[in-house]
Amino acid sequence: MMPKSVIKVICIIMAALMILSVGAVILQVIAVDSADLMHLAVPATGDNDGDYLIPAGIGVLAILAVAICLVLPKMKKK
């Protein structure tokens, strides 16, 4: 078995990788070509904010994972 500190470090690294992957997705969603700027004035019917909400939700879950990995062991000691 690995020590608990090693497991905590691995969990934090994995959560950081999740945050980086969310950042990569958000950059792809936000990136806009100059040719596409002309189409922004016309509202797209049927378009929703799922492109922004899903990566934001994954980012929040990654931050919660880090918080749980850091706080939960301290709560168990009490």
C-alpha cells in the first residue's frame, strides 16, 4: 500500500489535469475566426449555452474533487 500522502498528491495531480482539460475545451469553444464575427450579429435559433455550461460544470467538479481530497482526511481525524 502506498502512504496516504502519496495518494493525496496523486489525487491533486489528477484534479489539476481535469482542470487543464476543461481549460483546453473552453479555449476551443471561445476561439472565434474573424470571418465568424459577421455571423454573431444574427441570433442563431436553437443555440444554447451548453457549450459554456458543461465545461464550467466539469471545472467546478474538479475543484470540488481537490477540496474533498484536502478536507476529508482532516475531518476524519477529529
